[in-house]
Amino acid sequence: NKKYISSLFKKHFGFGIIEYINTIRIQNACTLIKQEFTSVSDIALRCGYSDAQYFSKIFKTKMGVTPTQYISTIQAENKAR
């Protein structure tokens, strides 16, 4: 049962399945950005989001900045090296 497994997951880990999946997807997005992927829509698709705007919303919630801002920060760090 979907509700049972969700309840069990939350009880065991302290957060929901969707939150866990989004965290893993955003971590993957950060990895792709560090590998020099720069298209937000391409990154979103590669991380399992069909809607780049929704991806951007989740990314900003988790990371505190938009994907575009994060990309710019990583690019600036790479140039400084």
C-alpha cells in the first residue's frame, strides 16, 4: 500500500519519500553543473524533472539560489582556479 510505505519511510527516516527523491535529484543537478552542464532545462530533464520551472523552484528551495545563479557561481570558481 502506497500510504503504508510512505508512512513507514517517514517514520524510519524522519522525512518523506518525495523530499528524499528531490534531495537526490538536486544533488545530481549540482554534480552535473560542476561537470559544466549549463542548460537549466537539460539539467532538469537529466535529473528527472519534465518541467524546468518546477525544477528551478525545488532547486532554489533546497540550495537557496536559482540554478542559473548556482551555475554562475561554479563558473566563476572554475575561472579563478
